[in-house]
Amino acid sequence: MHQTFDASRTSAKHGDGGVPDSEQQFRTLADSAPVLMWRTNDAGVTFVNRHYLEFFGVSFEQACHRATTLQRE
């Protein structure tokens, strides 16, 4: 099963509503890497790659909650 998250939920948008090219390039690279990758900021998780979702068997929303909970403990 292949899962990705909706980039429009967490990214700054261009005037056309799309994701900046550099952000899309990062996500393509991260989803291609055979390792778990995630990105956070002060507000919490902003990105997890496909392998992270597959390894933990969670949705993007679950990954965000899980990682935020772990950071607070």
C-alpha cells in the first residue's frame, strides 16, 4: 500500500495554490529514500515520507499525533 500526505495541508502555497518546486523536489527525494524521514518545526510534524508511514502502518494524521506525543514526553 502506498500512502502520501496532502502537501497543501502544511506547506506555504504559491499564488496558484500549488507547492513550491523546491518543496516538491524535496518530497520526491524523501519519498524515494529507503529510510524513515520526517520534518518538524515548533508546531509539530510537517512531513513524513512514504517509508515512515509504511514502517509504522499509520496515516499522516496518526504520524503527526504520534510524533508530537513523543516529543512532549
